[in-house]
Amino acid sequence: MCGGSDLAYNLGYGLSFSQSNMTLVVKRIKIGIAVWMTAVILAAFVLSAATKLPILEQTARNLYFHVPMWFTMMMAYFVSAYFAVQVLRTEDLVWDMKVVEATRIAMLFGVLGMLTGIVWSRFTWFLGTGKWWGSDPKQMMAAVQLLISGAYFVLRSALDNPRLRARISAVYTLFSVVSMIFLLYVLPRLTESLHPGTGGNPAFDKITDPTMRLVFYPAILGFFGIAWWLFDQRVRLARVEEDTEGFYIQ
Amino acid sequence: MTNMLYLFNLLTLLKGQQPKWSDPNSVPTAQPTGYEAMMVSDDKIWVVLAVVLIIWVGILIYLFRTDQKISTLERALHEAKQQ
């Protein structure tokens, strides 16, 4: 390697040996997530499940896909709340960027959870009624939560000063994460719902047979991994954007 | 407090409209036709496929949007280099 390119390499993104070692580890984790998730999807269809129940039949397998969406959404919201606290503590705008990306991931998985739930209920509990929206309390409250979360981006677009925007939207994030707990875990339990643990329905641990846990918990981990992967790409992109800001005018 | 009570009343309005989780009597017995019949054939396994595809498409849309952002940055850097 000639001196010039060596210099360019060192100046480029300042990759020291230990950092590039770290990227290698992260890369391996991502390959691990890909293999893990492939195995989960395979197991979700191949392994035995509680498919003898009326109404549900094979759709019991949706437990591996619909439910982890909400777990992932919750996790992403909690992570965004952590970043929001860091914004308020340090006033570092890097954390603000992370709040935005974590909220985006949370909303992506929230919307996916909503859509998968709609399709699931359409061909099970609402079969023959032509209903796509069943006014299930949990479904309603999830929709409310997504609207509250969507308002986060509206709020941000209304503020021009980056520091003020970071602080105000961080406080709003904390509010929306607290509201999520009440909307999704307290209110639906006060009334009847199709979801476990409400209105005389059995709680989750009573309806799930042991083999299903074998796929369900790994599926949650796998979707956490996918969410982190999507998040990581955006964060790295934003870092490069920031690093090269001086090189061009946007 | 009255607001809370009002909200609780709203929730009780929804009560009774919900089918039971695994009670066959809460679901109409009419034979499904058209796309419904297709979706519920083979013990409803096609519903699971639909759910998996929705998630797959969602992840793809997110990937495409990340891709778009990368392209924008690439173009900007390329133009900056030209000047």
C-alpha cells in the first residue's frame, strides 16, 4: 500500500484497528440474526402447534409473527425513551437523531402489528361478517398510540431550532411512551377483548403449549435483531451525513 | 376523575360486541365464498402466509427508504467532488 492511500485510509473515517474489529463483530452478529430468523420462520411452519382449536386452526401460528411485532414496538419505544432521557441529560444532538430513528422503528412495527392483526381477525373471528375492523379495545388503543406517536414527527417539523426541537420532542417522547403503557396494557384489560388476559379470555401462559414457546421466544429475539439492524443502518447513515456535512451544501 | 369514568363508559360500550376468543358459536356459520373461501382452505394456513408476507413487505419498504437516503447522500457527495 502506498503512503498516499494509507493516509487517505487513516483520515477517511478514522477507522483504527480496534474499530474495524468492532465492525467485524457487528457484521457477524448480523449474519447470526439472518440465520436465526430463517430458522425461526422455518420452525414456525414446520413444528407442531396448537392447530386443533376451532376458529383459530393453523392461524395459531400467527402467534410467532403478530405478537412479536408488538414486543418489538414496545422495545423500540422504551429504547427511544432512554435516548430521550439522554437528550435531556446531555443535550447532545446525536441522541436526538437516535430518538427519531428508534421512534420510526417503533412505528414500523406498530403498523405491521396492526396490519397483521387486521388480516388475522378478518379470517377467524370476523369470518363471514365482512368486517376488517372489529373495534377490539386493544386494536383501538393501538391505533390511538400510533396517532400519538405520529404527532411526534408533526411536532418536530414545526420547530426550526435544532436544540429546542431536540428538547421539546424528547419530552414528548417520554409522554408518548408512558401513554403507551396505559393504552395497551391497562385500558384494554378493563373491558372485553379478543386478546389474552381480558374479558374472561385465558392469560397468555394458559393458551400456549410448550412447543409453541420454543418458537415464540426465539421469534421475539429475532425480530428484536431485525429492528436493531434497520435502526443501525439509519444511525450509521446519519453519522456519515454528519461527518461529510462540510464537504457539500445541502 | 369524571373524564376517566367517561372513558370507562366508552369502553363498556364496546362490551358484548366482541366474539369470544375460541368459541365457535360467536362466529357465523355461513359458508365462506370467494377470497374468503380461498383464505380459509387448508386449515387457514394461507392466513399465516398473508401475515408473513405483510411483515416481509414492511421490512422491504423500510430497506428501500434507507436505500433512497444513501443514494441522496451519494449524489450530494459526488456533486461536491465535481466542483
